[in-house]
Amino acid sequence: MDLMQFPPHALGRLRRELLPQAVFLDRDGTINVERADYVKSIEEFVFLAGALAAISDLSRFEIPIVLITNQSAIGRGIVTPDQIDSIHAHLRARVRAAGGRIDAIYICPHRPDEGCACRKPKPGLLLDAAADLHLDLRQCVFIGDSIADLNAARAAGCQPIMVCTGRQAQALMQLAEAEHSLVLVADLSAAVEWMHRRLSAGLHVCDIASVLAAGASSHRG
Ligand SMILES: [Zn+2]
């Protein structure tokens, strides 16, 4: 059955039920090229190929897009919070110019030795975002490139989608061989494509269910 035969308002409601409540995005290695010496300026912030188009595509889902990033360079005294803010203003402007959006940004500024509750793999930033935006984390997706991202997503109960554009691609590929349920894709575009496919599959299943339900009720009538 063609989805177009579905009343638009019913399709809209179904989409909202099937879509995640929000998408969390890691920054370094997921959106931009990770640097061993940290991104310290706008000049050092280099988008990965296809990332801007992917965020634009993601924005069409009409759910919050939230950046979740460890920036220990602040705690190490390598960059100031103001410098990070200006890098993020630049990031958001470039995303906007490409037709996308970043709705909120959560940053852990601490060094690993500070033992904070927000540095990934801890789920603190995700818990903060969930409280602020009234999200059920089990209904959210986290797209990231590192084992810390994976573990933060799992600690928070989010669906992780891992990309191979970061420095831990090899480790993730090994992990995916052992754990077949791990969702591992090439890059951010492929992660958004995975979300599209899951939505289409969900709509298809619901559509069949509605046809069967309609058949059952006409039977009773
Ligand atoms: Zn922290």
C-alpha cells in the first residue's frame, strides 16, 4: 500500500511516534576533523566531508539536535571558554548557512583527572540535556565516533549510532564484529540515512498493521 493513501495528519502523528525525541551529536571526529592538539580557533575547525549536508538533512526531522562535546582543552588552559563559544558560533553559522540547525550545545570543560560527572563516557551532559529539554533518553539517538561516546550513550539509555570518521574507527570495527547489534556506519550522512531507513521501515510496519486492523474491524461489522 502506498503511504500517500494515509491521511496526512495521521502520517504526521505516526512520524512523531516513530522518530526519536532528539538527536545528540558528538563534535570532534563526527562533525569536524579531530586534532591531537585540540581545535583552538575557527581556522582549525574543519568540517568533515558531507557533514554540513548531513546536519541539514537531519534538521528536516524537526526534532532537537543537540551537540554533546568534551572540551578538556578548557580545563587544560589551552583555550578559554570564550574561544570555544566563538568556535561554536562559527559552527552554528555555517550549519545555518547550509540549511541546518544546532539547537543546543552541552560542553564538559573538565580535565579527565578532575573526575567530573559530565565528561563522556559519563552520561552527565546527556542527563542535563534531558532535564532541560524534557526528553526520555531511551527515545533519543546519539551519533558519535568514539568508545567514550558509545559508553555515554549506553549509560544514558540512548540508541548509539557510531561513525568511522574519527580516530577510533579501527576499535569500533573490531567491536562491531563481536557485537552484531552495534550500529556502525561510515559517516554522519550514513547515520542520518540509517535514521531515514528506520523511519520508513516503521511507517511500513504501522501501515500494514493499520490495513490489517481495518480489515478486522470491517469483518466484525
Ligand atoms: Zn565535566
